[in-house]
Amino acid sequence: MKQPPPADKPSAAAVPRPVSVAKNATSETAGGGTAGEAVRFERVTKRYGEQVVLDGLDLVVGRGERVTLIGPSGSGKTTILRLLMTLERVTEGVIHVDGRPYSHMPAGGADGGRLVPASERYLAERRRGIGMVFQHFNLFPHMSVLDNIVEAPVHVLGESRDAAAARARELLGMVGLADKAGARPTRLSGGQQQRVAIARALAMRPEILLLDEVTSALDPELVAEVLDVLRDIARDTDITLLCVTHEMGFARDVSDRILMFDRGRIVESGPAGRLLDTPAHERTQAFLKSVR
């Protein structure tokens, strides 16, 4: 279910550089210490050749926190999600998830205190607790809606098909598609397909859910139905949400905190209402005017 990296960028399989303690360029923390952390970026830099996409990022997202990333295209927002889904590898720095190294792992042996780039096996085990909903639905067209949701829990989590199917039907009811279990994705509207994609992500029982411009591929009249489902998830679950969106009304409704990115750095952060209503940084002010 992974998306391939963009054609003009190097493969996600490229081996990252060893851990480097670069000069801290930008920082944002949720507080609460390691025990309360869901995600921590520690001086993370991501480069594609000479292009710096993330520039020494320090960021902490607390467990159960809802954080929205806003900013212009190319500012590094989606790269953060792709790093967490291991679709990309860091160039410098370390990502921690649930208080443990994620982009890296202990070297082992006599040098066990040193971190080295994580192996594919290590990453596969660690990323099970992270789900992502992409801009495009990425549903299997030859499978029914139910089978699209059941596939990963059976083959990745090892659930029985009966248990996975029961969970899938429950999730379809939650997203308002209980009557579409036997339908093929091509028979659904874009909004319905995105709701299936949300159910599929939740079927993996993630502790962290990443949302990457989930309404950008939808016709305007279909946006509301998807955002309503996500509002319900934010209200009714304790899943940590990390969201990239240009839907400022949605960001206001679901976010504990909004971070404004520009050129790979956080230029402003704060509670949703404060940042959206009275942004302090001129770059944030200009961006919000452009999306309203």
C-alpha cells in the first residue's frame, strides 16, 4: 500500500547518513517528556541533492495530540509524513516514536549504545503502529470494499479473516458505508473511496494516524463528508493525529496545535484559534490570506 517516491527524488531505499548532531535550526515541543511522546524529530534534516527539504527540525508530538501542519507546497510538511511512513529516510538526525528510536536502531554488540540506520526488518515492525491516509485513495480496484480493508490486518497483523471482516464491517458503519461492503471501489464516489481508505487505515489499529491532504483529490461537494468522518475520529478516539491540510476550518476544529512551515522550518506555532485568528509571523499572515 506504499506510494512510490516522487519521480524526481531519490529512492526511499537510499541509505541515510550516520547520525549527525547538526546545529538546531527550528524547534517545537509539546512538553510532557519522553513518557508522553508519540513522535519526536531530533535535529532532522532531509536533502535531495543540494535541495534542503527539512532543515534541522526539532518537533515533539504528544500522545493523543492533534497537530496540523500548514504552509506552501514544498515547505516540508508532507516529507514529515513520508519519513514517518518510512517512504523516505532521514539525511541527518533521528526520529523517535513512542520514546524509542525509529529511523535508527541500536548497533548491538559491544557498541550497542550507538545508533545506526534502521534495517527494513526493524522498520517493518515499528511502523505497524502508524497508519496513513494519502491524497489518492490507492484502493485495489479488483477487490471488494470489504476485502480492501481486510487484506492488511490478515497478512500483516496475522488476524483471522473472520475477525478482520467483523472489524471491517464495524469500521464501514463508522464511516457511513455499511451498505458498500460488497461493492468495488470503482463504483463509489471519490468521497466514498476516501472514507474506505480511512477505514482501511483504522483497521490496522494505529496509535498514530497521518493525514496527507486527504481532500485535495475530491470535488468540492464531496469534501465535507470526508472531513466529518475525520472530525468524529478526532472527537471519539485517542489516536494521535498528524495532519497536512489546506482546509483551515477543519484544522481549527480538530487541532490542538498548528505549525506553520516555510522552507523546511517551523516559522510559527500555537493553538489553532490563536494562530488562525491572530498569526504573529508575516509569512503565516500571507499564507492564510492565500488559502481563505
